[in-house]
Amino acid sequence: MNGHGRVERSARADSGAVATLVLGILGVVGVAPLGIVSIVMGRRAIRRVERTGGEGYGIARAGVILGWIAAWLMIGSLFLVPASSCSGPALPGSVPGSRCGPSLKLRRVAGPAGVFRRGGRWRSAAG
């Protein structure tokens, strides 16, 4: 409060900066594509804050950093999930020499134009 009984308002942070921080947090928590949106919006918010001299530079910068973290987590998960799904010892029922769980042994698989594969050879549906 100032001497006249009024409450002084502090400068408000740029709304784009706040949105950037929220998107960055959501990107890290689990919606990784929002991290990329956070990076783009954050760069715009930083430029706007620098141009106008407003508040929110730190908030926008934090959102951009969180956006980059979310983007790298998303990229890392694309490489780690396939690599980890076929590692470890062979499981019962798996193909010998394979380290990827049990294989499905399909006896009848549809091929082109009514041709089926039975016992390793292609045969027509009629015979």
C-alpha cells in the first residue's frame, strides 16, 4: 500500500511468456509435442518482452528451456522404446536366436488375390 491507502499494482508478466511456461511444463509432464510449441511461443515472447521492455523475460526463458527438455525427452523415447523392447534373455516360446518375446506362428496368412501361405509355401485358396 502507498501512503494514500491504495494498493500499487506490480507490472504484469507478458501473457505469451506465461503461456510458454505452462506449455513447457505440460510438455515435460507428458504431452511432449507441446514442448515444441513452447519453444516457438517462448522465442516470440522473449522478443516481444525485449522490444517493449515489459516483464516476463525469465518466465518465457524457463518455458523455452522446459520446451527443449520435453523435445529431447520425446526424441529420446523414440530411440529407447524400440531398443528396450527386444533386449534381455529369450523368453519361452520365442524363436531361437531371437531376444524379442514369443513369436506368433500363423498357420494361414492371407496373400495376394486369394493366395494363402501354409507350411512355408504359397497355395491358392482352391487347393
